[in-house]
Amino acid sequence: MTTAAAADTGGPRSGPGAPRPVALLLPGQGSQHRAMAAGLHPSEPVFAAAFDEVLDAMGRHGAMMRADWLAAERPEVPLDHVLRSQPLLFAVDYALGRLVLSWGIRPVALLGHSIGELAAATLAGVFPVRDAARVVLDRVVRLADSPPGGMLAVAATPERLAPYLGGQVAVGAVNAPGQTVLSGPGDELRAVGERLRADGLVFRPVPALSAFHSPALAPYAKGAERLLAAVPRRPPGTPVYSGYTAAPLTAEQAVSPEFWARQPVDPVWFWSALGALLDTGGRVLVEAGPGQGLAAVARRHTAVRRGHSRVVALLPARPGGPDADRAALTAAKAELRDEGYDIP
């Protein structure tokens, strides 16, 4: 991918009043829900082809994921389980990114949260998509052996939460000022939740059945670098802002098996990464994934509040069925046209 440039079927207008460049935001754990983006599968061939390619690369596992994704009743495996949430989020994020590219829009940057960073890297050419799908499957099969755990989104700073950390409970993510995610094994995290409640701190559970981004996952992430070392890797063709370093991926990081293998364990510094991205100039931040969690966070940033940058979400904020998916996409395309992009 290259910087924003006009294409035969779309792209930005040039000259005075040209649109701001697009940066993609790709969400991770917690944004998943049943049939997320399923309303686009029959009506958007580019989305469908990219989504299907990911699941097809996972073989029989992909077929089971598809069945649970669309299950009208109770799925065989809960959507919040690592075996479902992570691969399906990767598939949806990647497919939406491919859809944006098909409109002739060439993002100047990508920023993913957790599994969304792997989708961002794949869109930027670090991994071939079918190899990335194998990496995702290998990761979730390993993590499925970990003990039950979870995550709590707390309305407090990491400094305020320092007294509640210990054992294997850790800061899993800092998504915005006063928006910190704690992560850890089930029993330990429940005890922390009781203390938070007793002290009057506001929190909510993140939809997750694993202790993502905590030391609890370290033993189960071991060995992932073996497959990562065996698949093709190359530096990104478009800057990928990493939630793990709060800076653009270097060429060395992009091709490092150890860097990718540690991601389920290491904390996510999303707010710092977003700030680094927006420091480069005005952007149209397009959330390419289920829900509007990252869009809501981005709207809190000074660059957006002052109008220097803009936020567009491709899918509805809450699950609403196929019609809601299509309506949200139509609205997003209208916003991008308003910005100055000539898209189909």
C-alpha cells in the first residue's frame, strides 16, 4: 500500500480542499459479537472474499468458526472464547480493510488493538493473509489451554490502580486517560473486582474468557515463534503504529517472530499509539471492525475534538442485525464522500 492516491474507481480529490488522509483503526478483544458484520457478506463481494479466505485458510477450524459466527441459538463455542473471538475479529478487521482499499482509498497508516495489530500488519503486507490466518489459529489453540481469566475496564489511571496489581493481575491496556484495562486469572481478578467495588471505583467486565495481556498467558504463548519464523515476513508497506511500542513498527520488529509471539502477553498502550499517529497531522480515522469502541476513544483526542481529525466507523455501535450493518456502511461511505473521497 502507498500513501493516499487516486485510483480509477475512487480515491481522494486533489488540489485545494483535498480530503485528509485515511488511517485505519482495527479493534480487538471485547468488540466481538454474534454475526458481527454478517450483513455485509451477501452484499459486499470484496468483504466476503477476504473474510472467506481467512476462514478457509483455517480448514476445519474455520468451518466451525463460521457456524458459531452465524449460530441463531447458542454457539458450540462461546463467541467470547479465544478460539472464536480472536480468529473472527481478525477475519472481520482484515475483510473490512480490504473493502476500504477496494474503494480506491490508500491509508497512510494503520493502528490495531491487540489482535487488530496482526490484521493491520497483514493489510500492510507484513504477512501473506493465508499465513497470517495460520499464525492466528496457532496462537488461539495455544492460548485455549490457559486457565479461565478475564479483563476489567476501569475508569481510573494506571497509577491509581497500582495498589490493586499483584500476582498475575496486571495492566492489560491503557485505552484513554482514565480508561485502563486490568487483566488476570479468574479468581484473582474477581478478588480485585470486589476491592474496586468496595472502594467505589467504576468498572465493567470486558467480554473475554482469557487473561489477555497479562503474565498469566506467558507459559501458553511460548512456542508461537516457531511458526512465525517459518512464514514469510517483510517490513510494512504502510506505517503500522504498534499498540505495544506506541510508535510505528520498525523493519526489525515487523520481521521478528519474538515480537509477534509476545503480543498476547504484553500490555497495549493504545492511547499513546493513537497520539503518535495523530501527531503526524490531520487524519480521517476509519474504524474497520465491529462496534465503535476505538471510534469512541478517538473522539476524545484533542485533535478530533478541535476538528483537525475526523472519525468514521464502518459498523454500528451495537449489534443490530444485517440491516444495521448495511446502514452503517452506507452512512460511513457518505461521510467519506463528504470528506472528499470519490468512492463507489
